[in-house]
Amino acid sequence: MEIKAATFTISSAKISQCPQDTKAEFAFIGRSNVGKSSLINMLTNHKGLAKTSATPGKTLLINHFLINNEWYIVDLPGYGFAKRSKSVQRSIEEMISSYILRREQLVNVFLLIDVRHNPQKIDTEFMTWLGENGIPFSIVFTKADKLSAAQLRQNVDNYMKSLLETWEELPPYFVTSSEKKQGREPLLDYIEGIIGNTCS
């Protein structure tokens, strides 16, 4: 897939404010500081599209980006570790769950995982919640350039093996580096395939 146009559309605090059309939506979510904005910018070839920040947890709204005038990338707030009050954190969690469970245009959630770390409870619990609610999702390992090729392969293998302890069937996964543009084509091809299936 070639991305010819990528534009910011709207920031929403609730799903009633989200775009009212029927275009397919692909949501990106992960723990704070996992490299979500950098990945979106890399995928779209648009350096300043999603605002990156050195401070974790800056995305507080549901951000829609229209791609090729055909589908949306949806940037969801990160979870965990951000210095937020409990009430703010709770309202963000409610906004995320409301979007994921009720947004009919959502066709896939990309869950971002920092490939340098062992499985974190907050991520595996989120995967379980997605699975229990029948939400299609894929894992996107980020920051692959921070490891050697051998360590990268081992970390990915270990992560997926650990999921087999609770999952009968593993979700699709992608290994990416925003710095090196690694994983861009496989991810975009995957999105293109889903769009083809949903529209056919």
C-alpha cells in the first residue's frame, strides 16, 4: 500500500464526537512512551503528523487521521506510567473502552509493545480483555533498532511463547523500528488486506 495523503481530522473526548462516516478505523494503543506517535509518523511518512513528546501520556483524546481519504488511523491515549490523577486516568480508561467496544467502524486494534521488555501484566491483561470482548487485534513490537538481531529474535520468540500459556491461537504480530522504518510495508500490507476483506 502506498500512502499518498495523511491528514489530522479531529480529536474527540467521546465516540459521539468521532467522524460520522463509515470508513474503516485502525486503532493504535500501548503503554505510555512505547513509541506510538513515532510509529504513526513512520507509517504515514509524515514526520509531524502525530505529535511526539518526551513526556509519557500526552495523548489524552481520541485522534483521527484520515489516510488516502479512504480509512483512518486512530491514535488512542497510552495507558500506565503517566503521571495523571486517578480521576483523569479513570475517565481516559472509560473513553478507551467505550471507543473499542462501541465504535462500529473499528476493524483492528494494534497493541504496541516495547520489544526490549519482558511481558508486562498491564499489556497481557489488556490483550485478555480484547480477546474476551471479541475485538480483533495485532501486536506491534516497537524499538527493534535498540537490540541486536539475535536479541530481538529471542525477545520476540520468548514473548509469543509466553502468550501460548493463556492463548490457544496467537494474534498476528509485527516487528518495527520507527528509526529504521522497519516493518512499515508488512503493516501497511496487512491493513490493506483487512480493508479489502471488509469492503468485499
